[in-house]
Amino acid sequence: MSGFMIVLRLIHIFTAVFWVGTIWYFALFFLPRVKTFGQDTGRIMQTISAPPFPTYMATAAVLAALSGIVMYWKDSAGFSGAWIATAPGIALTIAGILGIAAALIGLFESRPVTVRMGQLGREIAASGKPPAPAVMQEMQALSAKLERALYRTAYLLLVTAIGMATFRYL
């Protein structure tokens, strides 16, 4: 294995561990517990969604996906249909597609929602007044959208991790 592939694999593993681990931590432990805080849930979520967290998550997802695509290209001998049609090729292809789908959900759904929630939270804090009902409705809608995206991402990443961990043994 070349030095380049070793570096690429390390980037892929470390960014994926951070990304997948954080997503699963939020889905299994953090979100179910923070929802029990009632009105304080919004403040907790605002703190969590503040920069640099969205940037760290987006960067990890992009680095994991891009490094994975380059390694896939190498493993598949330049996207060779003959290799892709093998059992390992099919498993890795499906896992890769699901991983990319999870990254796209994060970049184009979760991240904008998180950024908007952060903006609203800062506006509420700066006003020094309780939020208007319309703002509360928007925050609740954004929170529900973010929760749905979180769980979709978590399930996609679960199947992705299984596929990537096992494809060489098929």
C-alpha cells in the first residue's frame, strides 16, 4: 500500500469515526435526554448548534466521503465494472452510495437547519425578550426537521459502516 493510500485511509477512518460517532451519540443518547429538559431544550440545542460544531461535522462528512471515493476508485481499478459486479464490489458500492447520501443530508439539510437555529437563538438572546410565537413555531419546526434528518443519517451510516467493515470478506 502506498504512503498516499495510507494517509487517505487514516483520513477516512478518523473523520468517519468522528462523524459517525457523533451522529450516533446524538441519536441514541443526547437527543432523547435533552428533550426531557422542556423549555431549556432550545437553549441547549442553541449552544450545541453554535459554531464551530456545524463546520466540524460538515468537514468530517466531506473528508470521509472524498477520501472514500478516491479509495473506491483505487480498489475498483478505476471504477472497473468487472470489479464492481463482484460481491465485495456490490457491497462497497452500496455502502459508498449510502455514505454519500448521509453526507448530502448533513450538508444540504442538517447544516442549514442547524445554522438557522443558531441564528434564531442568537436573535432571541440579543433581544432580551421571550421569543415571539412565530419564532417559537419556526424553532419547533426546525428542531423536528433536524431530528428527522439526524435519524435518517444515523441509519444510513449504520448500513454504510456494516458494508465497509465486511465487504472484503464477501
